[in-house]
Amino acid sequence: MTIRHLIRSSVGISLIVTLTAACEPGAGTTAYVGAEVFDGTGAPLLMDAVILVKDGRIEAVGPATSIAVPKGAVEVRIDGKWVIPGLIDGHTHIERWTLGRFLGYGVTTVRDMGGILDSVIALREAVSLGSTLGPRMFIAGAMIDAAPATWPNAIQVGTTTEGRAAIDRLVLLDVDQAKVYTKVDRPLLEAITDEANVLNLPLAAHLGRVDALTAARLGIRFLEHMSGVVEATATDRGRYIAAHNDFFGGWNLQERTWSSLDSAALDRTARELVQLGVSIVPTLTFHEVWANLTNPRFIERLDLSAVPETVRQDWDIPDLIWRADLDEQQFQAFRRARPYQDRFVRMFHRLGGSVIAGSDAPNQLLAPGASLHDEMALLVRAGLLPRDALLAATGTTARLLGADSIGVLRAGALADFVILNANPLEDIRNSRNIDRVVYRGVAYTPAELRERP
């Protein structure tokens, strides 16, 4: 046989093998086998599970007794591991440097609640097209605030006509929801909610000049930071509303006041908000950080390992304390308030309200990714079960976003999940013990994601 014949024969055999492999039912499928699975739907833990992944989606998930690994599939044994859906951070302010950090902590989707409009839209586009590796993004674009706006990147409105126009503009930019900010008063909010309702755009709010119950009756669907709850519950509401003429003045008064609210009145506020169908994004980790800005022991315990040194310097905590006009007496009041905030979350949840886990990263001392794990731990400390805290960062938030292909592990869902080394249902802190992150069907180690530029 000549060399030419040998080459032809080898090519023919190789082609036959390739075609045969391609025809096998499991070709292109990866099977993750042997773990216990929390599927994000509220169903019991699935033991000795098989997860079949192909083309970035989950083909099947179920017990090994009912799902066979198809011939030709790549089998990955993960015995002794636990699998949860990719986490959703329900309150972020995304920046390019945060993308890999979120993913490296298992956060495969973020709800961005306001930034520089063009930058946020460009990042969403780059991630969606796959040119940039980062979490899936649901965006509010830029927050809507009344003149003079608190932050320079806000859409500033001074009249009801401008409020409606802001909603129209955001709808044209294909945002997923809009967010109103602290200086928006009732007449402006009425116009904004009316326009948003007509255009079917969900509205979130960081409230200041409007209380939570009024906002909910007008159509606000998401309450960020539990804002407006103090104003809805306090007897002298006018004082609190007026304080929000200054951002830090209003925020600090609101934070100090929780511990002086009447418990029965606070429970009534929680009950009515649940009846109105509002979801809360308590951002307990933000409240916890705010109360401990001068507490070195607290700061030392934070996981800031993935935060670049340049960012840590930019946070400039002493300058923040100075700008917010804070002193130790106020910090003590903030710390006294924390159990009352926890109690509100616990009551709201027990009454059937929907709680979303959100971190507010990357604001000062809130590390992207790591702070969502802090948030889940704080939700448990507030009285939720680990199961409920996980749901608040997976299936519950996905449902509230109207997204049925994330936050859950079931056939047809996107193949975003986190493989853990320990059981988070026994101890929510085990959510940090990450073995691998599977995103769009590709497995990564935490380090290779967190270290991306």
C-alpha cells in the first residue's frame, strides 16, 4: 500500500469515527453527575442528581434513577457536591471592572439599578453579544430624579411632562425597568407611574419625598433599601419628607429612626405593602456597612480580596463620612436600628411578601459578588430560612423579573449554576464555598473569573 493510500485510508477512518461520534445521542452534551441539587423552584433538595447541559442550556435535570447519561456525553462526576442556580444580585450599579468578580462568586445575573446611561447600555450589549464575559444584565438605565438631581448621571426632571418624557426615553432604550429617586415628589411620581403603567414598564423606587404606601398605591413594584417605610410609619411624616431635600440628611434621619418606630404600626405597614403586591429589596448588607463605617473589626471581616486597590482608594471612607456629616452618635443610632430593619424584613416575609436579595455593590465596602453572599447571610440572621435566602437570590428574583430561564435548574433553562463544596441549606455561609461556576454551559474556577481584568 502506498503512502497516498495510507493517508486516504486514515482520513476515511477518521471521518467515519467523527461522523459516528456526531451521531451519538450525547454528542455535545456534558453530564454533571452525583451532586445534590437545589433547583431554585422551592422543591425539595434533589439527591444523586444528573444535570445534562448542551449548547448553553439545561437539557434535563433529575435523579440518576430516572435520567441516564446519553452515549457520547462528557461525564463530570461531582459526587459530594451541591449545586444551586446561578445567583442573581437584585441591586447593583455595574461597572466594567466588576464583571468577572460577580461571576467568580457565582453571580451570573445582575439587576442594575442606575448608572451612566450610555455605559450601562454598552455593557449590556457587549455581554449579550458575548464580546465581553460578564453576568447577564437587567437594567434600569439611569435613575430618574427631580431637579436638582442628587447624582450627575441621573435623568433630571422638573415637571410632570419631563417625568413622562423620561419614561418614554428609557422605553426606547429597551430598559427592563425604571427607577425613581429620592427627590421625586408625589405629583412627579403620579405622572411617572401613569406613563410607565401605560407602557408596561415596571417601576422601582429609592424613595424620599414620597412614602412607601403612597408609592405602592401609585404603582411602584419594587422598594429599594426599604425606603419610604419609615415615612409611611412615622407619625410626623412631614418632617421626614422635608429632610429628603438633602440626600444625606434624609437618609441619615431615616436610618436613625427605625428603632423609635411603633412595632404595631410597622407591622401594619408591612401587611399593607404585601397586600399591594410590592416586593422589597432590603439591601441589608448596605445598611450593615453604613452602620459600621467606623468599625475596624467589621471592615476587617469583609471579603474585599477581589477588589482592586485603586477602587479601594477611590472609596475613600473618611471623605464619605465627612460628606455625609456623620459622627459616632449617629453610628450608634444606626446600629441600634439594625434589629428593627431585620424585624421588618422578617414580618414582611412571614406575611407572604416577596424579598429580593440585593447588595448595592460596588458602593463603598460592598465587593461585587462577595456582598451578595453577605446579603443572604443577613437575610438568614433576620429570620429567613437558608432555603428562603437562596430563593431570594435565585428563583424568586427571576420570577419577579419575568425571566423563566434563569434562577432555576430545569429543562430549557439557561445553563448557569454554581457547584458548591458544602450544603448551603445547613449553613448559608456555605454558598461561598464554590468549587466551580458554570456560566452559559462553560465551567470556570472562581479564581480564573475573579482575576479577569
